[in-house]
Amino acid sequence: MEDAEASAGALDRLVDILRLVIRIEASEINQVFKSVVAATDSDFVRCLRAFQMAGEDHIAGIAAQIPKFEPELADECRALRAEICGEGAG
């Protein structure tokens, strides 16, 4: 995350900024969030679908919107969605 933050100020093209978004979203942050929700000892969190789906919904939204701005990033968005949401990349 520190590398991503440091590089953000130097980016001036939309495609590079959106590629950074993909890189950040593919980082361990989402994996940690998913693991915390899965490992929680709270019946409320385990049973409430909103908590379980929040991360995947976030990624799905990003993966759907980025190609509207930069179609060349569609493959990277499909790969991100497959990695985080467990959906097929093809």
C-alpha cells in the first residue's frame, strides 16, 4: 500500500490511475477483509449476507465501471473479479 500511495501522485493518465485502482483492489486488503468476515465468531456477521457480500460487490462494481472509461483494462478487471469473487475470468 505504501508503494501504491507513493506512486499515485506521479500518475497523470487515466489508464495509469485506473490500473493503480486495480492493483490496490487486488492487494491483500480484500483477502484480509474476506478472511476476517469468514473467521468472525459473531453470528450476526456470519449470518448477515450484507457483510459477506460487501467486498465482492465492491470489486464487481469496480470491475464493471473501469472498462467503461478504459476498455483496454477489461481483461485486468475480469481477472480481478475472478480472483476476489471466485468467478471465471473467461
